Amino acid sequence: MTGMRTPIAAVLAGVVLGATGTAAAAEDRTLVFRTRFTGLVATATWTTCPAPTVGDVCTDTFLLAFDSRTVDGKLRDRGPVVRTLTFVYRVVGGEIGAEPIAEWFSRTEDAAVDARPRLETATATADVPVLICTVFQPESGITCPETVPVDVTWTATGDLVRVDDHVVHRDRLRLENLWTRGWTRTATITGTVGAGPLGTLIGADLTRADQGEIVVQHPFE
């Protein structure tokens, strides 16, 4: 877990694009699915174990803040979202690598998320409710938090980099057309996420993106 950064394209795909082909198998007509995401994505990742050794108890924290518009078929959603993911684990080495101690995930739309047009800075503030929490080792003394307070500011450190990806997959029954366009830059971040120490910042990014997917599913013969 430690030291792993999530590419921004993967973040967008995981948040925006759903399993569009699931319902198509039961249909006897051609179906077209359209999904579109436009807006800001600000991310950051920390770990308390930048150089882990066997026996260390580590905490990895992921923060994602959005101010965006999403269209999925006839469904439309617009506004800020803040999400956090926290993983506590013990390094054991070998093929297993780590054993989980606890993890919790939070999300809210009751947030303030803002950024400068050229992504020089961005801010996110929210008291984020924990929606899912699992303590795998109660003897650790860890308990589930009710909320994760977030109050952070990103400051750009890198140049603006153009994002322009376009992928088309086509076969006899299915066409997938996926694109991502926009601008991104690396950043640093200050502030608080949760009650405990975050440790070392692994990476932070600011992105304005326009991402979409069109899937055409033809009937099975």
C-alpha cells in the first residue's frame, strides 16, 4: 500500500465511469451509453511509513476533492464532493506484504471546494461522514471515527501539463470510445485531514478535466 500514487486518469475513471455494459447482455436491441465528467479534481496521498520495515504499523490516507458536473445517461449531478480513504496495516513482508488492521471510507457533498482557473491553488473544507468502517484487529485499540474533518489548501509546484488521451476499443458487438482532455499540475498541500498525523506526503495533483465515454452495445446473436 505504501507509496502508491493513483494516476489521475484512473481516479477519474473510477469515479465517473460505471459498468455500462452490465445491462446490455439481456437486451435484443442496440444500446448506447453516454457518460461525461467535467470539472476539478484535487488529490493527495500520505503515508506514515515512507520507508516501511517488517513490524511497522502504518497509516495511508487518500484525499479526493471534486467540483464538477457529471452526466450519466439521463442522470445529472453537479457540485462539490470530498472523499477520504484511510488504511491502517502492519507490514509483515513476504508475499502477503501487509495485514490490515482497520480501514474507513468517507464521502460528502456538503463541502466547499474551489480552485483558481489555472490551478495555482485549490481549497477543500468539509466535515466528512464516515460511511464504511472495518476494524479487523479490535485489540489494536482503534475505533471507527464518525467524521473526518478536512481543511486543506493545495499550492501548485509544477507546470501546467496538457492531458489529451483518446482510446477506442471496437469488436463485432461492442464499441467503446473514451477520452480525457484537460490540464494538470503537481502540487503540495497543507492543512488537516482527520485527527491523527498524516505522515509524509507522497503526492498531490490538481486537474481540470473533461472526460467522457460512449459505449455502443449491439445485441448478441
